[in-house]
Amino acid sequence: MKKLTWTLLALSLAACGPLEETEQEWEAGETEQALEAGCASVDSTLMTTHACTHAGNGADNVNVTASATRVATAPDVSARHLHYTLSLPAGAEGSVTYTPIAVTSTTSTVESIAFYLSGNVAFTVVDTTNNAVVPALISEGLSAASCSLTQARVYDLVVGREYILAVGPATGNQVGMVPEYLYDNRDRFYRDQDGDGYGTNTPVYRFACEPPAGYVKQRFDCDDTNPAIFNC
């Protein structure tokens, strides 16, 4: 039974979508999917693994010639589950556009988006409605081995609004990029109150970011008040 359950979970994640089950949401009940409370990193996460999978799969790659100027008519890179190879103007930045859709629910107005990049290059997100620069909520290097993606930038973006992504300049005038919705990449965690590395079977918590302290991937702790009793 356990084997079947984890097999179904693996198939669901491979299909690039979250499981639709009754589970505990961190900061649940919000109509806007702003960045998870306490989220400080997306480095060691299912989302980063997912993005690296797209980056390593040639069938997921789309070549895009970026615009030489920051314009709303720049090529669009909004499609999900793809790796974009951006060709930039020689020695200069290039621009593409991105428009988020409602993923968390049909009524969500804000989505958290991670942009994974193949180099530590300048990356600026501009709101086309007011030309304001959107601040990054997370900007970090990645530790994933054997992955061309080395940087992640996370933003809260308004659904249906067009943004300009200004990238570069970059060595070789090319940058790889994978956009990911955090909601699409929530992983399962269990509350571990006694610190033995095992959590109680229920409830299940979903995080796209690295989880807060006290949450673990391993369940089957039948007594979460006694660290000497676990895996039962």
C-alpha cells in the first residue's frame, strides 16, 4: 500500500502538477498566493529539481532572440514547463516579456514566480503598467549538482499583468532561463515536534520553498512527543 501511494505521488509530480488532495497549506485561506511566510530559499527544493529537469531536456528548450530595448512587444516567455535559451544583443542586455496566469485558484490575483537562470547576470523585472521595477523577494545562488541553472530570483507578480524581463549582459550573449510557479511545485512535509527526523502522518503540509524548522520529508512517527520512538 505504501509503495502504491509513493508511486502515485511520483507519477503526479512527473506530470508537472500538484496533487489535488485535502492538505494543510502554509498560511492557508489567502485569496492571493503571495510568497510563503518565512520563505527564505528555494535552493534545496522540488521546484529546483523540476527546473533543472527542464533545463537538461532538449525537448523542453525554446530559443528566443531577446529585444535590444525594454519594450512590451518583446518576445513572450510565459509558457510553463519550458527552458528558454535567450540570445542577447552583443555585450548588452536583452528583454523578453512575461504575463502570469492564475494558478493557485481561478480567483487568485497574485502568484509567486521563480526565474531560474544559467548565470549570475543582471535580471530586472519591470511592470509595464507603471514602469516600476519589481523587487526580488529572493535572489540566491543554487547548489544543485549537474544543473546548468545556477541562480534563482523570486517575485510576487500580478495575474494578467505584463512584465518586461531585462536580462544581461552575459558572457557569450546567451542565458538559459526556466520560469516556475511556486504553487505548481509544492512538496510534502510533516510536522516533527520531537526532532527525531520523523513526522506524524497527518496533517500533510505543502511548501514550495525550503520548509521552516520542524518540518521533515519522512513520516511514520507514531509518537511525535518521544524522540526515541519513530518509524512505526
